[in-house]
Amino acid sequence: MLNYPQVALGFMNSDHAEFVALRKHLLDLLDRGAEVGLIDSQLDQLLEHTRSHFAEEERNMLAVHFPPYPVHKGEHDKVLQDMAHRVARWKDTRDAATLRDWLEHAVRDWFINHVSSMDFVTAAFISSRGNR
């Protein structure tokens, strides 16, 4: 179970919960040695969910002229690039240990830190402007 704060916007909390569930499902698939097609599909779903969530956050930040938008957007871009690289690497190598380690440690640590800092502040700012 991941411990991370709830933020001031419902859509972000829902998206965060879905991200956590997708990650957990991937770890479960890896633990039980599921077929690669199932893992591929779940990784693609995690990547698409993350893209969609980031895009919605970015639209909301722009709508309220969030001053640190470039910094937050920059982290989104970096994370999406890394995630796409990791998915492609998995599909090329089928290295389950490396994929599991990334999901278990790097993704967990990034997620908790991102929600606790950037998303927490961003959601409070957007909420204070009367959006969602």
C-alpha cells in the first residue's frame, strides 16, 4: 500500500488512485509470472493513463495561469519519456526483474514525492481559483 496525501482536487485523487491500482496490478502480474501479452497490455494502460492524467493537470494549470507551470510540465515530460523508454525496453528485453525493480522502487518513490509536493501545491492553487 502506498501512503500519499489526498489533494484539493477530486479528479487528481481519482487519477492517483487509478495509477496506484494499475501499478499494483502490474506488480501482481510480474509476481505470478503472467504471460508477456498481459504485462504489455497493462504497461500500455499505465502509460496511457499517465499521459491522460498529466494532460488534464496541465489544462487545469494553464486555465488558472499557474506560475510554476513550466516546472511541473517539465517533470511530466521527463516522467513520460522515461516511462515510454521503460515500456519499450521491457518489450525488447522481457527482463521481468528490471521492470519489477523499476515499478517497485523508482515509480513508487517518484509518485509519492510528486503527489506530496508538486501535485499538492498545484491542486491547492487550482482549487483556490474556483476550479474543480
